[in-house]
Amino acid sequence: MATEVRLPRLGQGMESGTIVKWLKSEGDKVEKGEPLYELDTDKVTQEVEADASGVLLKIAVAEGEVEVGKTIAVIGEQGEAVEVVDDAKEEGSPAPAREQQRERGRQASTNGPTEQVTEIKEPSSGNGRIKASPLARRIARERGIDLGAVAGTGPDGRVVAEDVERAAAGSAPTPAAVTVAPTPIPAEVEVEQLSSMRKTIARRLTEAWQAPVFQLGITVDMGRALEVRRRLVELQGNGAKPTVSDLITKVCAAALMRHRAVNALYQGDSIELYPTANVGIAVAIPNGLVVPVIPSCERKTIAEIAAARADLVDRARAGKLKQGDLDGGTFTISNLGMFGIERFIAVLNPPQAAILAVGSTEEKPVVVDGEVVVRQRMELTLTCDHRAVDGATGAQFLGDVKAFLEEPGLAL
């Protein structure tokens, strides 16, 4: 019996995805667990495995944005009859809408030749419901945008995510009846269309800047931490070499267990406090930025954190991350020290309540017991969502991170 392949929900809050390409063609044999197609979500592009064995009888959606649960293909036995029902078809007949259009046209014709009526196609179904993708509806709710006022550019006037983003930016598409001359682009200018990941980064960072945040900065003496890291590398052998970032991840996890208000998600009408430190590590990749998560860092040794981090970073740069690698984060660390950046402010990663920006370790002259000495110094900047974290709480957390780095034995 044929099995319908439906778009899966790969993460919490996922309402749609974009099929990039199929790894099998119609008529090919498929084994359960074998990569079937590439799916681009709002967080990552990944291969999706077949959940049944057989022959790929029909590809219902070759590419493009698809709602979760929609049938995209059929797997069955060779020669088996296939019938795919269009689950995206809206209820209701379009006939009443067409009759209303004709009536408006008749009325317009009686108003005289001097009055011109321009009709804009409304992105709605016959039953009055606005046609819009689930992702477009979610973005509209978050931005407070009336979908009825957004001109849809999808099939049959359907409102898609890009339409809502344009409307939010004040640049909704111009109705077809109005001709606007495009601004010429100089030949030497290279234009790159935003990828799905880049659009998501833009949307999420715009949301982050709407949060009432504050920053706290502190300078850490890294002498003892660097010595501990050196000794760990010597003892590690053939495994992943612990880095300063791994040490920072461990001490942050210890501090988060003391200050659970920082290890939290702000959810609008509630704050979720988590019992484990699931630390996200910001990783730059060629086409954007991803934040894979190392779960339960408070229970891991620095060597275990180093191994998990190395695996996630390698797979991130190879484009092999899965949705589960990105879910569940409660706190994020962004380290630009390897680029020589001494200090910076990291943008919040909603709905997380805080993010730590880590600068480079530099030799600086400091006064110790009345004498000027040279010490290894590093600057940390904590960004907090003030709706979830108070200034004193953030300061106490950052103070513990400093204490643990200056005396790493306190965090172990």
C-alpha cells in the first residue's frame, strides 16, 4: 500500500519549510532511513530521511515553501496507482468572489468615463479566510501586521513570509495596476538574493532589538585559566583539544546553576527557568550564523565539552547539522576573541534571556599591590533581557563567571 510522505515538523514552532532539492527521482528505489530530499527551515538546511521503503512513485512538490503536514511525495510498490490529494486547497467555492468582481465591474462602468477603478486582488479564499502560509501568519502576529492589508505574491494571491517582511519594512509590493520604474543598478554592483537562513537571521535580530536589553561588562585575569587550559591540552592525548571557549562554557554552566534567572527563556507572559545549562555556541559559517547547543554542560567535564563542541562546529561548517542540534538552548556564548576583537556587544538570541560576548585575551599593564605588572586580561560583556533578568542578578552571575575563570577550581 502506498505511503504518503508529508513534510515533518523538525522543531518546536516550525510551521513550514522550503524543499531545496530531491535526492531521488520518480521511479527510484528508496530505503527507509535513506536521505530523500534537502529541506531548508528557518534555522538550518538538512537532509530528511525516508520513513518508508519502496519506490518513489510521485513527487508532489518539486521545490519551494511547503506547510508542515502537506503531502510532498508518495512511496509504494512499482506500478501501484497513485492519487495525491491537494491538502493545501482552500475550502469554499471561488464562484461568489468572481460574481462580486463582475458586479463591481458593472458598477464601475456606470460611473462614467472619467472615473477609473483599479481592482486589487485580495489574498483570500471563497469563505473570506485570508490565504497565507503558516510562517507568514506567525510573522504577522509577531509584528502586529494585518494580513488583510498585505498583497500576496504567492500562488493565487497567497501571502508568503517575504510579503509580510516587506510590509513590516514599509515596502509592500506595489499593486499590479501601478507601474513603477525600477531603480537601475550599476553593472559593477553584485546583487545576492537573501537565502532562507539570511532572511531568518534578519528577522530574528530585528525581533531581538525590540527587547529592552542592558549590558554589563567585566574584565577577567586569565592567567590561571590559561594555565589550566595548557595542562588540559597536555593530558588530553588524541581527543579534541580543549580551548578557552570550552573552559568559558564550563564556568558559565556552573554560574548558571547558581543564577537560574539567567538560564531562562522569556515567553511573553511567562519566564521558563531551566534546571540544566544547555549552552549555545555561535558558529560562523559561509552563508550565515548558526547556534548549535551543547546540552547539560554543568554535568560535563571540559574534555567532554571540547569533544561536543568540535563535533558540532565540524558539522556546522560542513552543512550537516540537524534541527535537534539547534533546539533547546537556554544561554548563548559568542566568542570573537580569535579575530582579535577585544570587546563587543552580542545581540540577544530570543527567547533566551541572556548572551555572553567574549573578547580576545591580551597582555595589559595592571596595578597589583602598588606595582605595575603585565597580566593576561580578557573582557566579557553580558547582554540581558530586562523583562526576565534584573541588573543585580546579571551582575552577580557575571561576577561568578569572573571568579571561576580566575580560580577555575571553584567551578569544577
